[in-house]
Amino acid sequence: MAAATAVVTVAGVLTAPPLLAATPDITVNTASSYQTIDGFGAATPIFGGSGDPWTDSETQTLVGMGQGQLGMSIVRTVVSPVSGEWGLYANSLRTAKSYGSGVKILASPWTAPANFKTNNSRINGGKLRSDYYDDYAEHLNSYVQYMKNQGVTIDVTSVQNEPDWHPDYDSMDWTGAEMRNWVRDQGTKVRDTRLMVGESLRFNRAYTDPTLQDATARNNIGYVGGHLYDAENSGNLSPYPLASQYGKNQWMTEWNLHAADGNGANIWGNPSNAAVWNETLDDIMRTVHRSMEANWNAYVWWYGRRFYSFIGDGDSQYGTTKGAVLRRGQAFSQYSKYVRPGDRRVALSKSSRTSSLEVTAYQGRGKVTLVILNRSNSAVNNAVIQTPQSISNAEYTVTSQSLGAASQPVTLSAGQATVNIPARSISTITVTEGTAPTTPPTGQPTTNPTTPPPTTPPAGGSCTATMTSGTVWGDRYNTSVTVSGASNWTVTLAVTSPQSISTTWSGSATLSSNNTVLTMRANGSGNTFGFTTMMNGNSGARPQIRSCTTT
């Protein structure tokens, strides 16, 4: 049913729609589902001279789920041909496993030891000699067992990085048939891990089809993988029916693009640089979206710490601070932090008003998550989101040229969520389905009885507003306010920056530009309303009522 009253904005902030359900702009259909997500991630340094191992702090920033962290759930590393180098990244990987949530480790070899190869060299390709096939299996198994003894489970082990690329650095040449033969005859010797075949430069299926078509070889692998270099032009950024037919999850395991830097431009440390943002949104985030639409299960970027990547490496030529989160990392976190391993992509439909948006939806953990790319130059305001059940709670974050994974307001009404989607942005809204609340959702909160509920004093024609002590739920503080003495009222509240108000319910809401001052008005839904404060690291302060007036 169309809303009876027009939705308006005040000072650029969305007010709550009326209680009658509005015509939805994005409708999620959880009855139709696609692939299960394995995760999103990036690689440690790979080659000597490409940087020291990630520090504990850097690793925590990349995999952590806290404020300002990026939530990666896959870390890729290298299997060196020299066993004496295996321990180089062990601490980073151990930290990732212990600090992150369900982090998987992918280990990829660039080459076998030189004496295993036809060219007796680590570089310039060269094939694995067939009389060393068993030795190579033992080499990979020894790496997995070594890391296991270091407290690191290697979840996935690749047979070869880029078998179709033979540069003058570590590399090794395979055909798809050779890879099938090795996996078929030697694959079971690599224990306590799952094997991956492919990782070709363009996700070329000629390197994975032979293994999938052989029953014995197929049973010895868990995954197929590939890279994105020129994959769109070759038609390989697309669904892979043969892999899906045999239940083999598909991982995009490497891509790297930083054309925006030109010849050493000092631009990457500037979070609002237009060239960097345009490349991030139009190229990198677009390919993440397309990979998800292709039913791939994972997306793994190149180095996680680099001047053009997710956290800076301190290279003064490019203007980044070592370990500091970059805008590209904040954009990637719109997927990695909110679409978690085990979530399943589900169907959706869009109205004509949102047809230009690139949207994917996911269900899991009792939530529905939507990632929205708006690559147009126009904002889509008052976008109404609907799920099969009523929405009881919602969180909304946005990254753009001027916003870095910033919490933004969501209005809940009639079981729907309404948001403003900025131009040239990537955003994520995570909703919890259930009965639309008249009191805040509780989950498993920690009650905070130490702060007495603030009450406005009655004065003349004023009303009285009384706030509950509220509940803490993760980084959120959920609070309700009851108004007495009037049926038509306006209540003004404030929170202390960097806290911000993210969600309101059961009233007409207006927020200040920095989301720290909330004005709620009666809209016929009763005299109790609620709102959620994102504490953003300041857990001590509590919202305060400024005034309650009759209208």
C-alpha cells in the first residue's frame, strides 16, 4: 500500500515514514538462494623485499570486527620453495586465526624447489618433473604440518599460483591435464588441508576442467580458484556451472589494480582523493559485486598492506601511514565486515527508482545484509527496503569519497527500513527480522542501571519525557523514551560525539547533520519511542533529554 503521507527530509536527514507500508524500492526474497559465502580477504607479503610481516596490530586491523577494523575472513600467504622461510609469516597467520572470526588461511606456492623442475630454477616457469611429483606432494604436506605445529591451520592449499604465467620471478608451468594427473595420483598425500586447483591468471577453466571431469581427481580437491587479470575481457568473470555441479566452491584469489597513482603520485594517503575513489568504486568494488553475482564464494585481493590497498605501508612516495586504514579498505569492509562466512546470497528485486543500483543480499546469523553500490552521480533518498518478515532493527554504514565506513541513520516504520543512499557510494544495511519494536531489541544485552534515567521537569505547557536506563548490545546502546502530559509532543535529545544516533522507531525523526541531536515528534503511534546510539568507542556517556514540548 502506498504511503498516505509524503516522505520528506529535514536538513538533509530522512524523517520517519508513516505507519502504513510504503511501496518498497528493494525487496529481498529469501526463498530463492544462491551460493554460500566463504569470505573476503587479502594476501600477506609474498616475496622478499615486499615488506615485513604484518604486525599484530596490523593483523588485528585487517581481520578484526571492532570499530575501525576491516573484518577480513580469508588470509592468503605463500608456500616458499625454501623450508627455512616457512616461519616468516607464522605469527601473522596465528594472530589472524586467534583474533579474527572464523578466518581461513589459503597457502599458494609460486614454485617448487628448483631441483624439482625441468629448468632447475625457481624463476621463468619450468615444469615440475614427473619423477618429482611425489616429492612435491611431500613438500606441500611438510609445509602444512610445519604450520600446524606452529598453531596455524592451513585451511586451503593451492597446487600452483598462476600456472599460465612464467615471469622472471618464482613461477612454474602446468597444463590442466598435468594438474589433474598430480591431484589424482598425489593429492591424498597432502593432509589436514583441502586442495585448490587453478589460480590461473584469467580464471581460465582449461586449468580446472580436467580435474573436475575426473572423478578421482575431483574427490581430492575442495576448491577451484582463479585470478581476475583480464578475466572480464575473456568472459571468465561469470558463473562456473561445472564447478557448481560437483559442489566445488569457487574463489577469486588475486587481483591488483592501482592505475590511479600514475607515476608516483602522492595521493593514496588522502582519503577523499577523487582518482583513488573512482578506481576503488568503479573497478574494484564493481568486480566484487560481479563476483558475487557470478555465484563465486570468496574474493581475495592482493596485498592487504600496501599504499594502494586496505592499510598503508608508509611508503613516503605515495603518502600513506604504515598500518593506517585507507579508504579502499573501508570500501572493501562493506563486504568483508558485514557479509560473513556461512551467509547465503539470496534474491532481490528493485523498483524503477533504484534500478541503477548494484545490490546483492545475503541471509545468515538471523540477519539479512544488503550491499549497495551506487556508482551514479545521483543520490537515492528515502529508499525503502523490505524483507519477508518485518524489520525489527537495522544498522547502516556508508563509504564514499567523503565518508569512511560511517554509521548513518535508518528509519524503521511499518516493518520496513528507509535509508538515504549517497551518490558515488558503497553502503551496507544489516537488518534483523521480527516484530517491529515498540521497545528496543535486546538480544543478550548488558543492563546499565548505574545511570539514572533522565526526566524532563514539567514546566508550564511542557510535557514530561522519561528515558529508560537502556541496554548495551555490542557497540549499540538501545533506549526508549515515554512521554506523558501531552498527545502531541516534540522531544529533543543529544548524544556526545563521537557517539551517533543510528536507528529510531515509533515516531517521526529528524537528526542533526552529525547524527548527535535527535528530534522526535508524535505521529500517532503512541507515547513511547526508541532509538539506538552507536557508542563508537565512548561507552561511558549516555543520551540526554534536552526538552519536551507540546505542539
